[in-house]
Amino acid sequence: MPRSLSAAECLDEFFANRRRGASGHRAVAIARAEQVLRTTVERTAELVLTDDEQVLVHAERQFVVQGAVARVMPASALLLVLEAYLAHLEWNPSRGAARRMELDTVASLTRHLSHELAHLDVLPATHRIELALAGFGPVMQRPARPRFLLKALGLR
């Protein structure tokens, strides 16, 4: 059985890969997207964590407050966080390149999670994220086609 990744481990790996080779405005945009996404993880704890996991978060915060939720949260819960993040983007839209970076980050992280969590049934969550991303289609650099994420994930 594959080992269970925490959300923190998954995000660390994902954003390390995103930052590799990035400079200038792109590096700043990646850092901003990471900061907003990590903040969303911390703020959605009550929505996605079990009671036992919330107790662990409280214990984690006794040692280091920042990132406590992500250290306890299983990586699979990031799919629920991404849905909340997309809702946040809908209500608080960025402009231009920043918006494209945020949406590209969600799409890339969804693909990353689907590969990391191949042993789980992530299809319903990835489908909901795909539909939400398709709704943002006009702002994305690449046109959002129906079933784009599922095809990219090799799930269709």
C-alpha cells in the first residue's frame, strides 16, 4: 500500500517543482499563488478534517503554528481545498497574468494529485474541479476544453 502523503509534503514537492527555473514576474506569481493556497488550506481545516485530525492540528500548533493544518491534512483532502480555492477565486478575482497563474496552479496541482493519489478514487473531485476551471475558460491562456483535465490525467 502506498504511503499516505500529508498536504504539506505534497504542496512542498509541487511548489518546489513549479519554482524550478522560474524567475522575475513568474517566480513572484508562483510565490503568491502558493501563499494564497496555503492560507486556504489553513482556513478550511474545519471543512475537511475529521475531529481526530483537528485535535492533532491543535497539538501541532503547540509547536509550530504556521502550516499545522497542512502537516496533519492528508493530501487527498487537498482536492476539497482546491474546490474551496476556486470558489474564492470566483468571488475575489485577480486580473490578467495573476489570474492565469492561479488557475494554472489549480489545474497543475490537480494533475499532480491525481498521479500521487492514483490508488484512491479522485475522479469525482477532479471532475468538479475540471468543470469549475472550464467556467473560467476565457481567462486561461490555453482554452479550457471539456474533459481537458480528465484527458490530461489519463482518466478518459
